[in-house]
Amino acid sequence: MLHRYYELPSMTGLEAFEASARHLSFKLAASELNVTPGEICQQINALEDELGVPLIVKSETCVMLTSSGIDFYNVLANSLSNVSNVVEGIKRGDRSLNVTIASKMRSRRCG
């Protein structure tokens, strides 16, 4: 079995959770991600199963985050915001985001 490098849950589950937590709505998250609310619920259930803790409390009228859900959302939203900032910088050609590596080659004599 191939193991994931970062040991993270599926990106689809993370995306579904982030949108649901941000909107506090499966319906709005589903609309944003162009899926059904049922698919959002399935992704979040799978994420909660993998993590072993509830992240969201679902009711008939709203979605609320558990304390673990709040912590997870804060870290996830911050991380995605950082990635978004770098992507925007790359698209703009922001040279401050580039890393330049220089090396001095020494010549060797063979023989």
C-alpha cells in the first residue's frame, strides 16, 4: 500500500470541511464546490472517521463546529490562505517569492 507523504486526509474532505465551516452550511458549501449537500456530508463523515473525532455538529437548521472543529478550521484556513498568497505571487511574477541558489564550481584535474 502506498502511504501519503504528509499523512493528511483527502484533499476533497479537507475542502468540504473548510467550505462547510466557513459558511456554517452544507448547502452553501455544496453550492460553492458544485456538489450536493449529501456529498459534503459524506466527505465530512469520512474525515471525522479518519481523525477519530467529531468536527461538526449537524442539526436540521444549522451546522456548528465542535472545539476540535474550530481548532482544525483555524489551522486549515490559515494554511490555505498562505498557499493562496504564494499562488497569487507566482501568477504576478513576484520575484520576492523566488529562491535563487548559486553554486561555485571547482575544477578538478583528472589523472
